[in-house]
Amino acid sequence: MALLPQVGRRTVEALLDRHAKKLAEHSLMLVHGQYAAGSATTFTAEVGERTRRVTVRDESSVLGVLAAWHSHRDEAAPGDLMVVTTGLDDDQLGWDVRGHAVHRRTLNVEQAEIVTQRFGATGLDVRMYREDWLLQALVDAEPAGRGWPRTAGTLTQDAALRALVVERLGLDHPDISPHAPAEAAVDADVLLAWSRTPAGPRRFAELGDTERAELKKWLGEVAGPAVPVLLALAEIGRGHDAMALGLLGAALRDPAADPDVALAVGGLFGKAGPRRGEIGAFTDAVEGTLLRWIGEAAGSVDARHKVFAVLQRADDLARDAGLTAGLNGSRFLLSSFAAQLAAVVEGAHRSPEQGESALAELTGHALAGLFPDRVRVAEMAVRLARWLRQGPPALTSVATGVRGHVAEWGWVDRALAVLWAGDPGGDPSVARSLRDLYEDGRVQRERLDEQFARHLAGWAPNATAQQPGGCLVIENVLDTVVRPLTTGGAPLVIVLDGMSSAVAAQLGEEAEREGWQEIVPRPGEGGRRTRLAAVSMLPSITRTSRASLLSGTAAQGGQSTEASGFAAFWKKRRKDAALFHKASIGGDAGHFLAQELTSALASDAVVGVVLNTIDDALDSGQQGQRTVWSLGDITYLRELLAAARSYARPVVLVADHGHVIDRGRGRVTPAADGGGSARWRPDTDAGDGEIVLSGPRVLEGGTVTVPWHEDIRYAARRAGYHGGASLAEVTVPVLVLLPSKELAPRDWEPLPREQAAPSWWKATAATRAEMPEARAESAAQPVRRPAKQARRQDEELFGTDDVVMPEGAPAATPAPATLGGRVVTSEVYEAQKEYVRKAPEGKVVAAVIDALAAAGGTMSPAALAAAISATGRVRRNIEGFVATVQRLLNVEGYPVLGFVDAGHAVKLDVALLRDQFLADGARTGSARKETS
């Protein structure tokens, strides 16, 4: 006897709906088949426009069918329906039963018709008639309530399979897809996200063997070769671990991987048994998806949790299998990131070259974007190592000291502060290496502080505003720096109490990213443009230095002295002026800034504002020192800058003194008579780490003893101190910022942040690996004369120079090619040029590439313009130039070059550049040309 077709609840519901009109007159439906075991025998269903109660009985005998019908007729409520599934034919049943049934006969289950009806289609793809499993699955899996998505015209097999997959696997879950079921994507990205849901993989594992095999086959065709591996893992109960296993699978595509490690990783996939190539495709898909999640994690807590769940599980699996050490080269493991960070710091302690090589690996780690603070620690370690390699710098005077500090040693302090704070990840091995490197840097910085203090002691007795000994003294800042700016507009002078050179370096970088342009006076012949710096009053405390700064003369006093001195200075120069302190800055409800301050900014008066955030943080903090300062950290600063921009005001950010940070190991030596403050005392008995200062600049009694060593203090512990003779305290950084270059006074020039930073702060321009050996020309090789090329009219600025080698001239040995030189001579680049009108000269594009690569991949537009000008070309519209170079380098739309930071920086993806132009088989541009 032939097996009866299986009839499930969904089939019954479809038949009821299909025969709804007849069921208005009949309450019995006979169906040829066997009701699926475990299916509900009593339920409600939508039949036409009515909700009706349905009872299903499976009967194999005539007596059983009769009994079921009589029982229903006697006991059922009006409107209830009876469905009987049976293997009996109509002749056996007879008219006594059939007369009460729909169509007076047993109905056959035509799955194709049911599917057509349930999708609202006019017909089915002919291939579906051969796929009984698919038709049955579509009937059984129909979503309750909403049904299948309606289809206009013929239902294709792909559309049916897509709908089945979405429903069977639950891909329309909000955690996986935000779209409606009909629009839910079916790709590797979605399926990997699905694998992380609590019930997703189990839903697939519970399907029948045939359906699982067919869905796996189809998904492999439409979603890629990674999907069958994922589904195989789901079948054996490892679906939730699939992404973690995919990260470990990277070891199988690494030719340098230890064979034992590769074997152990393969064993983790267990009974899923994918081949090595299949695991490689699966790993690629997992890494691609995780990279997208990492990109989302910056702005989403949920995405960050999702990423770390995968990463932590991957590390757990690696640890349990004893593979952690063998996978240190992975780009996606938390443990490998920690190992590579440790390698950077340990390498930097040995040599800058080792540190740079390890740093390149770390910055290429996929998790670097998740841990910018830890990457910053590594970068600072390498930077400090570069500075230490230079050896002890020369400090010959107070003037060279303050200029050297704002231009270079303040950046050292910035790096030391980060190293002292340590690795935010708390890795013990990293902490030890950081401490050793920090101590090396601290020793060299202390030598500079000691030398500076000795020069300061010799300079102070004779230094005045009129005879500053080659220095810019703090009381001359208004006249020397601020006054020239009045030719372009009324300046805004913002005094950042306690701002050190290290803090100024950070604020200057951020200000440029937000569209401000720093300017400095044009240096003399052969001189280097550097940030301005002044010398504070002595001791370097607020009541003398700030009063002198704002009065334009040596002065001592509080806020009233500062306000009257500021107004008097500008009155002598026929300018109105107003100075605002902490209590008069904030506005009333609905106004961030006080109305009086806003009115002053809108006027032609010179405006001064004193912001105490930095000094207050040093004074009140007891534990945990700040290593990073931003514009937003300083109360009112960003709002003041915005107001200055709207009123086209030049801005001067200036300190009254700097500060040193408490490192937790200072020694307290109270003053003999209890006078002084944290970093000075009115005595003349200098001990180790101290110096005696006297002269007209010492406004606290004419003679004081101050420490140059940062660990000495004379008061209770705080987060930081000022008043001493160290470079960080005495140097007063001065930043002149313009909202528009048209406001610059005569003989002042831009100072891009790349030029403000010392050379060792940036990555080295090229390594030996980047500079291929020159190939010697054969002496017998004839010298070829390049053919003259017709110059296009649209290449006036960047046209190729005609070069003719003289007869008999010796062949010059070619210089080693830089990265930019290799790119612009590649086949791909030549093909790209065909699609760019007014393509710049190759040497100009090469210069741009090399400058960006040397700067670590990112430069400000101003610095990039300077790099172009070094080739003898000048570009006034740098944005348009970058757009042109983008068309040359962004092959097939890949973002090799582009603007970041809202257009305030240009970024080059060096790794992608190499892949597109220099990798083996990089022929994208050529191929496109041939097929166009």
C-alpha cells in the first residue's frame, strides 16, 4: 500500500481557506492523507471572513469516519468545522458521509495549488513542481497571521526559497534585520548575525534532513561559500560559536602558521568537517562582518557588546585549546592585540626601529579602532624612543629653552604623561616596559630642567621687558603678539590658566581639525616656523604672571588688577577693551554666554576671557591624572571659539604659566617661615633639585627658592603644581588662531600641525623595506631619447616637462623609488589617468602620496599644500586638487584617498593603496580600460 501524503495543520488551513465558500453550507471536509503526528487537533482558523473552530480527526476505517462525523454533529457548536483525514476512497465511504462533505468527495492535497494560492500568484516556476520537499515546506512553514508575502505574477523558485529561509530561520527578527520579511536580506552578513541569536541555529538544526541539505545548497549559491560552513556548524550545535571559530580559522590560511596550531584549529571545527579552502572563505566572511560591526561600535553600545561577545568567545576557545600563544599574529583576537601592544613597548625600549615595526603591526590590527587609548600608549612609546635616540639636546639659554620646550620638549612631556598613566588595559607586562621607558625619558627631561634652571638663575637678575635677553616675556605678549592682530579685526584673548606646552599641543591640533588656522611670525632666513612661547614671571604663579600678562607690564594682583590693567593697556593704544573672569562668563537661562560678554564680542573692543578649568583641575584633583585635554574639556572654550568665528575675530590662546603633574612620589619640604606655596618658598638655601632666583622679575620679595625637579613640593598633595623653575612651568605657550586667513597680519604665516610637531613625533618617511635597491644600468645599453609628447591644453599647470637626454650622456643611476614614485609608474595608475581630465603631473601626485605616508596617512590641507609647493607647483584650491587625485587613486570607488574630520584633514589608506596599485595582479584599472 502506498504511503499516504502527510497533511499538517498549515495544509488544513490552506484547504479551508480555499474552500471557504462551500464551507458556508457544509461543516465537514474529507481530505485524502494522514494527519501529521503531533499537530494540533483542535484550533481556530480564518475561513473566508470568519474565524471558526476546527477539529481534525485521522481515521483509517469507515466506522471511524462515521463516528467522528456523528460525534461532531451531535456535540459541535454552530459554525464549527470537522476535518477528517483518511486513506479510504470515495466508494468505500459511501454517500452517507460524502453527502455532508465539501464537494461531496474526498479532497486531494495539491501542494502546488495551495502554494500558488497562499502567495497570491498566478502560477509557479516550473522547477518547483519537481521539488516536493519545497512545496511541502512552503505549506507547513506559512507564517501565522500575516501569511506569505503576496506575489504578482509567477512565483519563482528563488523567491519561494528566499521566503522559506527567512521564515524557517527567523531572519526577520529585529535584532537581525530592520526590514519587513519580504525585504529581509539573505546574505552572509545577515546569517552570521543570525548565528548569534539565542534560537537561530537551533531552528535550522531541527529541520528535516532533506530540507536542511537543500537550503544549505541554495544558500551556498546565493550567499557565498561561507554559508555552508556556518550551517554545518549549526547542525552540530556549534552555530553560536561559528563567528568565534571563523576568527581562529585565519591560522589555516597563514603559510607561516605552525603546523600544530593549524591542525588544532582545524580540529575545533569538529564534525562539521569543512575543507581548508572552505574554512578560508568562512573566515573571510566572518572578518568582513566583524569589521563592519566594529565600525558601528563607535556609535552604538549594543554593537560594541555584540563585537566583544564574539571576541571574548574566540579568546576563550583559543585558551581552552592551548592556542593563545600560537595565534599572537591574529588580527582579530583580544589576546593578540595585547601581545602586539606589549611587543611595541618592549621593542621601543630596545630601539625605535623595532618599536616602529611592531607599531605598524598593531595599527593594522582589526581591533585598533576599539582601543584608541591603548594604541595611543603604543604610539607615545615609539615617539619617546625616537626622541631618546637623538641624544641629549643642547640648551644654551633661557630663550632656546622656552622655544625648544614649546616646539619639542613639551611634546615629550605629552608622551611621558601618557606612559606614566599606563596601559588602560592593565596588562602587567606592558606596565613594566612602560615604566622602564618612562624612566629613561624622565631622566633626560630632568637634565633639561636642570640646565634650564641654571640659565634662568643667570638670566633673571637682568631680564626686563625692555631687555628680555632674546626672549618673549609674558608682559610683552599683548604688545608683540596681540596688537598686530588688530589690523585684521578685534582679537579675543583667552587666558587658559595653567596651560602647559603639552596641553597646548593637543588643543592646537584639535583647533585646526575644527577649521582654525594657527599663524606665527615669518622666521628669519633659514629659520623654522615654530609656535610662540613666552617666559612667565618668577615664581611662575597666577597672581604675578597673569596680572603681568593682562596688564602688559610687570604687575602683581588679583582680578581687579588684571581688569584695570587690561583696559589701561588698550586705552593707551586707542582701543576699547573688556576682560571677563569666571563669574561673568556664564549666561542666564537659555544663554550659554553672558549677555554682556556676547555684546562685547559683537563690538569692536578687544575682549579678554580668563578660563580656570585646567588650573582648577590641578588644584582639586587628588587621584588619577588627566593625560588628554580637548577643547570640550575646558568650560566655555568651544563656545567662545564659535562666537569668535561668527564675529570674525582672531583668537589668542595663551597661558599665564604651565604646570607639572604629581607623580605620587614627591617629597615635601615646607618653607622655613611657612610662606610661599606649593612650588616656591621665600628662602635662599637651595638644596638638591632647587635653585635660587632673584631680580626684577621676581615679584615675591625679590628672591625666592624654587624647585626645578618635578618631585619637590612645599604643600599638601594635589593633582599638579606650578610656581617652580621647570620648563613645563615657566614656558608660556601662545597660539594665534584665525577663522580666516585673510585676517593674518603682514609677515605672519600659517603653522600647520605637521610643522608644529617635532620630526620625531611623526612616523619616519620611509624604511629600508619601502626603498627598493637601485638597479644599475648596463654601460652598453644605448641611451634612449624620450619621444616628445603633445601637451594638452588643460595641463598648463601640471603638464609633463619635455626632457631630452644629450647624445653620449652617461646613464644616471636611478634613485630608489619611493612609494609615490612606484604608484605613479604602475600600470593601474596609467590606466586611471585615461579617465581623469587635467590629471596632475606624476611627480606632484607622488609627492602627495609620500608626504601623506610619511605623516602616518593623515595631513591637514595646509600641510598638503606645502608638500605640493615643494615640487614647484602651487595649488590655491587644495580641495579641488584632492578631488582630482581621488579620481586617480580611488580605483573602482575604493576609498584610498579622502577627506576626514569634516574636511579638515586628508587621509591616505596606505595599505589599500598598495593593494590597488602595487600588489601582484593589481590590474583593476587596466582591465576596466580594456573592457570599456
